[in-house]
Amino acid sequence: MKDTMISSLLDDKVITRLKEIFGADRVMTGKTDMITYSYDASFETQLHPREPEVAVIALSTEEVSECVKLANDYQIPVYPRGAATGQTGGAVSTKGGIMIDLSKMNRIVEIDYKNMQAIIEPGVVQNDLNEALKPYGLRFPPDPGSANMCTIGGMVANNSSGLRAVKYGVTRHYVLGMEVVLPTGEVIVTGGAKSKALKSVSGYDLAHLLIGSEGTLGIMTRLRLKLLPLPVTRGIVLCSFEQLEQAGEAVNAVFSSGLQPSAIEIMDFNCTKAVKMMKPEIDLPLDCEAVLVFEVDGAKEEVTSQVNRLKKVVEPYTNFLRFSDEPDECEQLWQARKLVGASVGLLKPGGFRVYGGEDICVPISRLPETLRAIHNIAEKYGIVCGIYGHVGDGNMHTGPVINRNNELEMTNVQKMIDDIHELAIEMEGTTTAEHGVGLVRAKYMDLEHGAAMDVMRAIKKTLDPNNILNPGKMALPN
Amino acid sequence: MKDTMISSLLDDKVITRLKEIFGADRVMTGKTDMITYSYDASFETQLHPREPEVAVIALSTEEVSECVKLANDYQIPVYPRGAATGQTGGAVSTKGGIMIDLSKMNRIVEIDYKNMQAIIEPGVVQNDLNEALKPYGLRFPPDPGSANMCTIGGMVANNSSGLRAVKYGVTRHYVLGMEVVLPTGEVIVTGGAKSKALKSVSGYDLAHLLIGSEGTLGIMTRLRLKLLPLPVTRGIVLCSFEQLEQAGEAVNAVFSSGLQPSAIEIMDFNCTKAVKMMKPEIDLPLDCEAVLVFEVDGAKEEVTSQVNRLKKVVEPYTNFLRFSDEPDECEQLWQARKLVGASVGLLKPGGFRVYGGEDICVPISRLPETLRAIHNIAEKYGIVCGIYGHVGDGNMHTGPVINRNNELEMTNVQKMIDDIHELAIEMEGTTTAEHGVGLVRAKYMDLEHGAAMDVMRAIKKTLDPNNILNPGKMALPN
């Protein structure tokens, strides 16, 4: 492979040393490779790809450590990257430098089923771990939509979650410890150097500082994860509401009843419409502002009991209700929710679904007014959108649909995205519940956090004095 | 009140300023008051009380901020304190300075039941919050043994938990955000300056750095807590095992079956004996190495189902089993476990139960050998002890019982405590699962954490450059 694009930062000496560390076949500088590493799943990097100068494929902690040491010595930026399924531009270069690809550090080191934990490398894909855990009757609960592609390292870096967070929490809740390469190249282990304890309050919990720090404070090279038993079976209640407010009331009534659904998903009228366009035979009413899908889990008879209680609680609010505690029927009822992501683009002929402002989260009580406000914003800019999400957390995924060749829509969708993020903060919410900050939400950070940003910047400066790790993300120094 | 004990650090100017901030009646320097503030619930501070030079009672964030600013200007140590129910000497002075009593900042600011959260001041006692939440069908789940006395600020500072952590997690999992006075006196809000979101990944999660930092990085003045629905009802299975190993196998079998008990408590043979000494009529066998108490929760019919499943799973391992899904009977079955703390002192006539080495946690699979090893250590030093704890997490509370007038026992119990902590690390465990480090476990931190301690010290130095906040704790600089 020909070495090209080597800037002044990255002189031959550095490339030579990288080849010593990784072997020549795992050090890439060719244009095609750089393009491959120039984007993630974000709209922003699709519009503006950002190429690194060199990419390396890491296979061990020692390699990562040596690479970071080298980068720190020469003050060259390093960008850790997993499967690049992120929506925020978190795993791309901001100013040349070294892309460190961790997706091949994908060994499941140990499944210690007796102690309800697994030790893995960061490149393990979420579904692969769960497949490996099945024979033990265990699972790693966090369930992002990209579970069949995303690496667990990426999930930890972003503190990902998904639709079952309402009962099972987020990735953070399942990280017991980690081995981390610090920005100096030094390797530490958090949560006890040799610990396999399930619970500890010994010392600052550095793992919890690193979780969600998006590769700006260290590169995780090994993760110790907490596992849970597989749920035996599931049940579904699907129902629709004439008014958004009734859906909100139904959710409150369910929580007040003492029920703890494993998922509470919402789809607005546009999502319902899009799903019907894709699959007209699907059993969903169109005369409603919102559809809710409740899932419960447990042993068979407990599920039946929960489904019956749920039905009773939501019936007064709904004008359409389907339910089941049989696996096949449940699968069918889930289908409506499953098809949303794929169908929302149908809302506009030739439409392109933009990921932007797609991850805000507001207090549950403010969901109805927030959904209405988003549609008002969309209308103001002449853009159609569908809104769906994890209503039990208040987390809403807005899907604006535009024509990419329409310049006005391209401009307006950016304005719409800004407005949605500002709306989230106005509604006492957050700009991102599970996708992260990266490049695309950096500009809202000061508004959202105020003086706390100074503390974040001070911590970054302490751990990464030369600012080499994933610089220019999260409103930290570029 | 007469000003006494004023050292060179704390000149009249400082006392005068403290009186301006708090009002003269909330600034104390008298000997009796200093003694009151010189210990917590730890054995260490009972042996060696440590008096501050002045104590102030804070009622507002502004007061705390002004006090910390003053302390930072004059480089005077400040020790935050709640109810002082801690077992580690975390809330006492190490070198004179200012004790800041937060127990009167005990307002429940808001119960936002629609959004499943509460905003409180740090001095609110855990049970008081839960009493206030009952009418809403909600609760704040973490349940330390001291719930009727301990402040939630202290729980967050120590990341406390309790017997239901096996299902519901630890305090950390229920903190959504906090207002904190930094060691400079500056006030920040973590998790979004104005947020009421239930889920966020925006920026470094500073709350998670502060949780468990034992008052060394900031003083929390307001907490935003996540709430859960009250469980409708509970069920109990109590069973005993001839051999410790069978108890371990039973726990593994329960997890493998997909059941998620809300508590799994263990009592060793000495605890059983002590409970029987206190209450001979209690229905417990003496011919066993361990007793397990499983609790399940949920709606009535779900509890009945879970109790039946549990019984089936544990029956092959046990030689004695009682169960119930009726509240009164459950209460009776719990009694055995409830009496342990109070009865363990009976193991020796005139015995005094020492809190030391009382909070180790090991991987579940190593519980039987750890329990045996602790009894061997106890035997080596001629000390009797009972061991009980949260077996689902591997967290064991060892209760050595000594005669405080016996010098040899007083010396030996300290050696025993050291041995137990070292054993915990040897067994791939941790020295503390829920009680914290404070003064008493500082000496084991380097052994437990290795190079990670440098990162903790660097963060402490960054946020508290003058080392004024709770100095000398957690193996951070004195």
C-alpha cells in the first residue's frame, strides 16, 4: 500500500514506528482506506467526511498502548473506532492523525457464568456476545437498535441503551470494570486491578467517568461486564390513542400501578402512516395521534398476569388494543414498531431520513407538548417527520425526511435540528439520551451544561495534557 | 458558646466570617460539640475520636459555597457530614478544620411523581423520603441497613446499597443529577443544568465521578433521584444447607433458572446460633453451615409463581425449607435475618461486635472458600465471628466479637481485619462493597487499585488543588 497524505505531523519516522508496532499489513495510508475511515453513520459525516492520515488495526492492549505513547510523544491525534455505527461523528478524525481500529480486538476472553460476568475485548459485537451467552441462560441487557453491528466498546464509550432501558437500565449499569490505555499510553484497570467482584465502592469509580466519555479520556482494551439471566418469555400490549395526552396519561397510570414493563415504545401518527404504507395489512388504526407498545417479561404465568394487569390499566385511555402472551403473536405485534426505522423514509417520495435532533429526551410529562412542538418546527421549515422512541424514558427519535437534492430542505433541516435541540433543553430535557455528543452536538453543550463544562474540560486536560485522544469532540478543546 | 481550641489555621477572622455566613448560633467551637462531631459509627473513631476545630450547620447551597470559598482562601480543611452512620471514619476531621453539618439541609424539594423523580437536599433521611413517596406508590430503592437514620447525601457520597441491590442495584443507579459545591466554592449542576430527563449521555457524567467519592471532590447540596414503583407484594423462601458449597450451588441454580430474587441473604452457622440464643423459639435448624433467605417481589400472583419456582430450584440442595407469600408469615421468616446484627454480639459473653473487615465482596463462586478462610483467620487469632451478607452480590458482613477490655483481643482483631481485607483481594474481590473507604480502608487502596490510584490522585488534585475537602481519606493526599 502506498503511503500518501502524510502531513508534517506524521513524518516517516512515525509511520515506520507504527509499522514496527502493528506490522506493515495493519498500517494503512492509502486513499481508499482513508475514505473508509472518514465517516460513521451520522448525517454530518455523510455530508462532510473527515479522513485520518493513517489507520492502524489493533489486536492487543500492548499495541494500543505503544501507539498512544508514540502519538503522545509526537502530539499526534488518535481516534479510537469500533464499528462506526455511531450517529454523531464521534469515531472520525477532526485534524488528520491516527485512526485506531479496534474492531478486530473482538475476543470473548471469558464467560464466567458462575459469577454472572463476561470479560471481553472492546471490538466484540453486541449480538455476538449475546449469542455466546445463550447456552448459559445469560445475556448482556443493553439493546441499541444497531445491536447486530455495534461493538460493545462503542456502546460503553457512548453509554448506549435501547428500548429496554426503562426496565434494565443503560450500558453503564453493566460495566463492572475495564482495562484502559490512558492518553499517556499507561495502562490501568478500574474497579480493582484483579477484581471480579459484582459490587464495589473502593476508590473513585473511574470506569463511570470513562463510560460515555466517547474515547476522549482513554481507550478501553478490555471490559468486565455484568450479565443477567435471560427472561423466560415476553408479552405485548399494543394500543392507540386519539390524543397524545391520553398516551402520556396511560404511561403514568402504568407506572402508578406498580407494573414495570420491559419496554414502552411510542410511534406518532406519521410513523403509523409510514408503517401502513410499507405493509398495508398490518393491524394498526390510522385515526390516532399515537400508538404505544408495551412489553413485559418474566416466567410464562407471570407474563400472562402482567399482560392482564396492563390491559386493565390502559383500557380507559385507548381506542384500539391488541395483546398477546404467545411468542408468535408477540412477534407480529412488535412488527409495527420494528418497521418504523425502515419505513419512515416513505413519508416523502424519494425521501431521505436524516439522523439529526434524533435523540432528545424530555421528562415524561412533557412528551405530548414536545411531540406537538417538534411537528410545529417541522411545519415551519416545510419538512415532514415521524417521531418514535422510548416513551418510558422520555427519549424520542425524530426522523425528518428530506430530498437531498433540494437545497432549501438541506438548509432547513439543519435549522430544524438546531431548534429541536434547543426545544429539548427548554422542555427540561437533554439533547441526547443514548446516541452521544461527538461532533454534531458539541455546539449545544455549553447551553446544556453551563459551568459544569469547565469541570469536564479540566478533567480532560488532566488526563490528556497534549489533547491527543479524539480531540474536537464533545465541546472539549480541539 | 465559648470559642476554644482555635488553632493557628483557624484565626478569629475565619470564625468571624463563619458567623457572618451561618449566623452565630450555627457556628460551634465548644468542647462538647467538638466531641459530638469527632466520631461516626466506625470502630476506628470509637477508639480514636478526631475533633474538628469548628462545626457549622448549613441550611443552604449559598452557605455551603461561601464556607468552602473561605476555607479554600485560607486553606482550611472542610469535612462534610450527614448523619454519621458510616463505618469508615469518612465523616470526621483528620487535621482540625471545619466540620460542615448537612443534616439540617433536609427538605424534600419536589416529588415529581409524573416524571418518576424527586429533588431533595442531601440531609433527607432515606426512610423519610420513602415515607413521603408512599402516597404516590413510589420509592427510592437503595436500602442500607441504616435506612432509618442515614442521610441520602451520605448514601450518594458512599454509593450505598443494601440487601436488594441484587435486583435493584445501588445508589448510583438512582442519581440523575446533582447540584455540587466544588472545592473552590463554585456551584455546578451535573447531568444538565436544568434537566429533568430520565436518561442522558450528554457530556462526561460528573455525577458518576462524584458518587462514591466520599466528599473529597465536592459537597452535594441538591440531588435529583430516580424513583421506582412500589412492589405490590413479596414472598420468602428460607432454607438451610449442611455444607456451604451447597448454598453456593443453590444460588447459581436460582440465577440459571432465570429467576431474579429481590434479595438473597446468607447467614453462617454462628449467626444462626446467635439468633437462636436471642430467640430460641425461632424456626431455624442448628445442624447447618449456612442459611439462605430468598425474597421475590411483584404482584401477588407473580410472587406466588416465583416462590413456587424458587422452591423447586433450591429443594435438591437443602435440608430444611420454609416459604410463604403471605405478608405476616414473610415477616416472620425475615426475622431470622433481621436479628443477626443485634444478636451476633451474644456469641461471646460480654462481647462487643467490631465493625472492621465487615464489607468485603468476592465473586459468588468463591464465597464458600472465603467464608471458610475467614473462620480460619478468626481461629488463628482466637476470635469468634459470625458472617452474614448479600450473597447474590458476594458481599459479606463479618462480625468479629471481642471483649474490649482484653488487650490481646484488641490487638488481634486489628490483625484479623487486615487479613480479611487481604483475603478479599486474593479471592479476586474488593475490600468494600457498600460501606466505603474513608480512613479505615485507605491503607489497602494501593494494593487493590495499583496504577489507577495515580489517576484518582490526579483528579483530586485538579478539582481540589489546595486539598481542602475531606483530606486524608481514601488514600488521597493528607
